[in-house]
Amino acid sequence: MEQQNNDNQMQIELSEEIAEGIFSNLAVITHSNTEFVIDFIRVMPGMPKAKVKSRLILTPEHAKRIAIALLDNIEKYEAINGRIKIQEDASIPMQFGGPTAQA
């Protein structure tokens, strides 16, 4: 068995700010003939507007590689934790339920 040469390994840095991540509960995906754009959005209950919190711009090949990797990870997750259930009504959640705020 060959050992990998450490000179060929990429080191990836993760800053504290990026490591915190960005919560998103909506993604909008668009594409052209040269790129895929994924906008990650946070929708909050009772708010008429939602802001794009992050945007990824990918080549078509990279978008497909990410889709394959995501499906692989979902399969591994479901093998351990059970099937992920998706609601039949896949509309944008404008009201999350629970008590409404009063002033």
C-alpha cells in the first residue's frame, strides 16, 4: 500500500466567523449555461421580507459533484437515524406556528 505524499495535500483554513455557519431554511437555485447559483435565505415568521444570507456560484460540474456528495451523505445519515420525512406541502414557511408576539 502506497503512502500519500504530504506535499500533495491541501490545507484548509476555517476562520471562527465562517465556522459559526449561517442558518438557512430556504434555498433558491438558478442556473445559466455556465454556472449554478444557490442563494441561501433565512425566512422569519411574520416578516414580509427575507434576505439572502449567502450565495454560492458553481460550475455545472461542481454543482453535480456537490449533488452527488449530498445524496451520499443523506443516505449515510438515514442509515443511522432513519428516513428524513419531507412534508407534502413544500411551500415557503411564512408562519412557524406557536404563539404570536404581542406588544
